[in-house]
Amino acid sequence: MVDVPWVVVAPVDIVASSFFCDWQPRKAASVNAVIKDKTGVFIGLVKLNEGRECRSSRERASTKIAGFLLSNLQLLRSNSPMSTRILLAGILGGVVMFIWNFVAHDILPLGEMGVHVLPNEDTVTSALQTNLADNSGFYIFPSGGLTPGATGEQKKAAMKKAEEQMAASAAGVLIYRPKRVFNFPKRLIIQFATDVAEALLAVFLLAQTGITGFGGKVGFVLTAGILAAITTNVPYANWYGFPKDFTLGQMITQIIGFLLVGIVAALLIRKPAAV
């Protein structure tokens, strides 16, 4: 607990703190508390109204979170210039990210790093259809003989055997579908919506900060992009053995995408001039 000096100015004899519920009376009289730090710099003013009930920490936290979300939802729904800039920055940022993904996958080699065409494709797919039939899903091999409903000891034994099999023969992951209707326009729409949603969330978080500088805003969104790139790609490479070049290409693509979103947001979201 941080020991922060504070001064209380009250018209009554009851002195209460709004920060520590255990010290607060169930029916507190009206109290004004001026809070200062050790240097005497003003921090805030606390007012306890008569009849205020002391609530649990969970209830107080839920109220604060709900209030935060509702207040910012009202900001986005309002017609203020700031809310318009936030929405515009998010949408334009998503458009820029979508264009960048196109460039990375269709013009630059980033999107194809670590991706290879399957040799003897007809032979391999025929074997898959024979063994997997209509059982679509995500498969890991070798399994070490692991079966559904295995006990803890059986899982440990299967894992040890799988490690031995990996060291001696082929290993990998497989996403199998017996049939898949690939609608390219639909995939583009989903990708575009995903990029816009990511950009909107990043810009929304940026708008909650007190960052005013151009570089700081770009850095904030870039950091969010690095976090997003690490969250999925590194665990997949670590546990499922995704190729290093594939992982690197995907991470670079995502990080640059968020960098571009940060630049758009920094250009559009500016601190209103003082009146």
C-alpha cells in the first residue's frame, strides 16, 4: 500500500476515505476530501454523499468497467468531431491494412514465405480421402498411438512415443476437408471486415490514452500490432512446428499493417485546439 499524504476538509466530525471500503461508514455524512501527493500537487477531489452505501470491490469494479464502456460508446455514437475522427481513422486504417495485405501477398514475397506446393498431390489427396473420408478437422501426426479417452498415464506414454517418432520420421499438422467450396469474393469480404475491425479496435484504444505526439500514437498502435503478431504466430511455431520463414513472413506482414494504421490514426486523431 502506498502511503500518500492527504488532507480532509469537512464540515462535520465524521471523516471517511472513499478508497478503503473498510474505513467507510455505511451511512457517511457529506465529506469533501482534497487529495495531494507528497509534493503537495493536487490529485483530485473526493465527495462522499450522505446515504452512500459501501459496496464490495467486485461490484465497484463492475460499475467502473460498465461506466467506462458506456461513456466511450456514447462518444462513438455522438456527432462530435472527435468521434467522427475515431471512426474515420479506424475505417481508413482498415482500408490501408487491406491494401497492404494485398501487396504483401500478391506483389511482395512476404505472403508466400514458407508456403510450398504439395508434390504428388493427387496421390496424397487420394490417400487422405481413403483414410479420413468425411472426417474434416485439424490433425497432428505422429500421435504416438493416442486414443480418445486416454488416461493421464496413457497420454504421457503416447507423448513420449510421439517424440521418438518425430525424431525418426515425418511429423506435421494437417487441416483436412473432404470438400470445400472456396468463394474468393466472400473471402475478400471477410478479410476486409477483419482488417477494419482490427483497425477500429486499435484506434479506439489509442483514443483512450493521453498520447498527443505523432510518434507516440504511431508507436502505441505499432506495439499493439507486435502484440497481435506474437500472440498467434509464435505459439503456432512453438507447438505445431510452423516453419520459421512462414512465421516470420506473417509477423512482418501484420506488424507493418498495424504500423500503417498507426500512421493513419496519428494523422487524423489530433488534440483539439485550446479555446
